[in-house]
Amino acid sequence: MTDRPDLAAMISRLSRPLIDAELPVLREHGLSMWAYMVLLALDERPLRTQAALAEAIGADKTRIIGFLDDLQQRGLIDRTPDPTDRRARLLSLTAEGRRVRDSAQAGIQRKEERLLGRLPEEDRRAFLRSLQTLAALSPEEIVGE
Amino acid sequence: MTDRPDLAAMISRLSRPLIDAELPVLREHGLSMWAYMVLLALDERPLRTQAALAEAIGADKTRIIGFLDDLQQRGLIDRTPDPTDRRARLLSLTAEGRRVRDSAQAGIQRKEERLLGRLPEEDRRAFLRSLQTLAALSPEEIVGE
DNA sequence: CGAATCGATAGGCTTACGCATATCATCTAC
DNA sequence: GTAGATGATATGCGTAAGCCTATCGATTCG
């Protein structure tokens, strides 16, 4: 095996400052990290239940309620009872929600591009490709079994 | 700009399960995450102060003391007053500490190799190379001042 | 219809962390 | 040698997270 630092160590070491760099950008948009993750998740596709949303972003389902309340109140998401099952709440982004999301994400990725600029072009492409491959896996697949 | 998920989002998404996979291995060796990080940091080179150690692993200097106490008591690290400045404690790994570290790290990297096996060989090399490049940066360099 | 289930929500508990302050010993500079 | 800096350590605070239980309305299935 090639001698290398632990994957987890390197990734955690990157994760912390990247998040620290995100937070100010999010705060400018009035978003917390959880709120931002909600917007990202809903942007990909609307969800039928809040539990599914919580699961998708790895949050506790009882803990995101406050964030959803806030996002709804600010008109960034829609949360309407499912007419076919009124226990569930249909969740989706509003136009304004998408606008805020886009704006926040642009700011974040601008910072990230500066970091990626440190990599040679080919490595950078392979790096992003690999990250996308791995990040698309379910947590169980990442752990291995 | 290429359309992609946020770096931070992908990396955080990987980070959590990787750490979850580490913890059981560490527990088998009687190590907490902080304790393991201490062993890793000291393996690279002994340190002259505990504050420097805390800084190196991104921990609070007042919070690692308990972990150091424990590691020392179990004979995994040496912590002796610096004869040239008796305020400071010289920190280094013992032989047993290195043995435990090696064993834990082997277990961790074995799991990680299974994950890396999902990447094509060239991407995998570029991925690791890139990670090492980026993880070697200081937090300030990662954020981008 | 009635029982079991499900989704949303509230509340409390525990743990961990970052941060700030305070103390004590030691060292360095003037 | 005295003042101020430095290092280790203890402690308390506020916050955020995971987890568990309880409630309540809505739904489904027997």
C-alpha cells in the first residue's frame, strides 16, 4: 500500500476550513448551513416528506423543523400538505428560494475555485470527477458494506 | 465554471461516513479521535509544547490535556519537562505508541482502500495526489486569506 | 369500525466543542 | 530583581448535535 496520510484525516482537514469559508457567505444571505443544505436538496427535486429531506441531508428530522419554519416564513420554500396524504408536506423551492440558493452558491464556488487553482489542470479534473463519484455514494457504500 | 456540487458539500459528505468507519477501529485500540490525532501528529515529529500540538491538530489547547494524561498513563506518549524551559513539556511517541498507531492506521487504511477501489487507477492516483496537496495547506491558505 | 402505523412537531437529555477566564510556575528583558 | 510574557492546567459558559420519548392528526389495513 502506498504510504499516505489517512483519507479521513486529509478530508476532515480540508472540510473544516472549507466550511469556515462558507459560513460568512451564507450569513450574508441569511442562511445557516442546514438551511443552505435544505435549499440544495430541494433544488435537485421537490420532496414529499420532511423525513425524506432530513435523511437526504443527514439531519435529525426533529431538528430541521425550525429551519423549515424559517425558510417557509421567508418565502424560500413551499410547504403544503400533500392532497393525497395530508399527513405529509410537499416541499419545494420557490423562485426566490432558487435565487438565494444560486447567489449563495456562486459566492461559495468562487472561493473554492481559488483553492482548486492550486492544482494542475488534469489533476484538478480528475480530483473533481473522483469527488463527485465518491460523494454520490450512500453513506453505507462509503463505509464499505 | 463547470457545473458541479460545492466542494465543501462533497467533502463534508465524504467526511462523515469516513469518520464513522474509523471510530470502531479506533475503539478497538482504545483510542478516541483526538487521541489518534495526537499519535499521528507526534509520529511525524516530537513537539516541544502542548500548545503547538493542539494547534497542529486543530484542537483547543485546554481540551487535549485530558487526552494527553490518558495517553501518557497508558505509556503511548512521553511527556517530560523540557530541561531548557521547564514550563514546556517535550512530547513524543513511545515505541508502544508507535505500535498502536501503526496498528490502528493499518486497520483504517484497509477500509479506505476498499473505497478507493471504486475509482479508476489514474483518477485514484490524481485524487490522492490532489488531496495531499490541498491537505498540506494551512487553513488560511485553504480558505484563501 | 378499530388497531396499528405514519408524518410532523415538541421537549428533554446528554455529549462534545469552541471560547474565555483564572491560576500557578517559569522564563526573559530591562 | 521585578515586570511582563509564556506554558500548562482547571473550570465555567453557551451552543449545537444526536437521541429518545410523547403527542396529535391522518391514513391504512384487517
